[in-house]
Amino acid sequence: MSSTDQSPQTSDLPATPQTPTNGDTNSTTHFGYKTIEKEDKISMVAGVFHSVAKQYDVMNDLMSFGIHRLWKRFTIDASGVRPGNKVLDLAGGTGDLTAKFSQLVGRDGKVVLADINSSMLNVGRDKLRDKGLVQNIDYVQANAEYLPFEENTFDIVTIAFGLRNVTDKDKALRSIYSVLKPGGRLLVLEFSKPENELLTKAYDFYSFNILPKMGELVAKDGESYQYLAESIRMHPDQETLKDMMENAGFEQTSFKNLTGGVVALHKGYKF
């Protein structure tokens, strides 16, 4: 069997994600607006998502006024997914994209819901099983920088609202490139930079004055939502992320601004 025909090595039980080693000369990174040691970021981000996992879906609807569902629907439509495809929903959290992909790839296809956070993965698995989506979905706890799959495995990889939490985004993009089949595509749905100053000011006010209070009221954790607001501002802008994808090997890269650039969908191909 050729490498392009091999199925992902997945399990219904999460595997322990590999922890990156500090192999470069810069030992620090950011956690929101804080500067921290790189080796500490995984555990600190994990703490955020362990805390918010149970209220994650409710908060998404409240924070975005339900618009996140349209952003995700646009991503699925842009993916070009077909019956029989193998899809990796990376940082897939509670499984919104996985649910749609599972229906679209059909019995001959496969969707892998992967997330570094066990709490998010468990919430996603329980939600999808409650919906009766069981036959073509696998669950894997995995670090995006060290994906535990064979090369040339997936037709499509999506990462929605997860890349900004990755410590080494360049390494993650190279890892994604490796597991894609030739002709496969990556779609990155992520908060980005608004297109005009007025929207930026309104968005900043909402993010730093309303969002943490909403998190405290609903999820009993305003601090985690303060981090999430800060992490958005530390994420590369549209053009920078496009360049990063090209540096990782992706071709025909492009992005589409949604909701005035509050969110952007980036797309790139492996040839």
C-alpha cells in the first residue's frame, strides 16, 4: 500500500500529545500580553481550555452573537470536501466542523477530530455521539506541532480558532503540510485584523470591556477570556499569516476577510 493510501493512526482514546523541546535560541513566547518561557505555554493554554470547555459552545454563541456558525459554514463550503475524503479537524474542540464534515464525507470517508486539550476533546466527543455521529469519526489528542499521522494522509486539514494558541506556528504549519496529500488543502479560520479604524475601536472596546465580564458571568472565568482577547491581538495579521503558509510550502495561498476582517479564512494547497 502506498503512503497516500494509508489511514491515519488514530484511536478512540486520546493519546498523550508530544511536548515540544526548546530547540532554538529564543526561549520565550507570549501568553496574551505576557512574556513567558516557551516550555510553559502548553500548560498555561491548557488551563484556559480546561476551565472553559463546558461552557465553550454557549460562550461562542454569546460572544459572536451566533455569527461563528456562519464563519464555520463558509469554511466548510470553501473546503471543497467530497464523499470519501479524509479530513483532519485540528484544534477541533467541541466538534462543530467535524459534525458537518462527517455528514459530507459519508461512510467511505473519515474525519479525525484532534485537539491538544483533553477536556475540549471529551466535550466534543460526547456532543457528537449524542447526535448519533459515530461511524466515521476518530478522536486524537495531539499537538499541532507534532502531528501523529503518516505523511500524505489527509485531503483536507482545517484549524478553526486554534492556530493563535499554538506556541510555534511555523512548526505547526510544516507539520500540517506533511500530513496533507498532494493536492490537499489547508483552511485556517482565525480572528484577524479589522479592515477599518472605526471597527477596530469598537472591537477593542467589546473585547476588553465586555468579553471578560461575560466570561466571568457565564463561564465563571473572566481571566481566561481576557487571555483570549489578548491572544487575538498577538496573532499575525492576514498578510503575515499568508506569508507563513507560503514559507511552510503551501501554494496558491489566499485569504478572505469575514465580518470586516474580524475573522479571516486562509487557504493554501500542497502540490
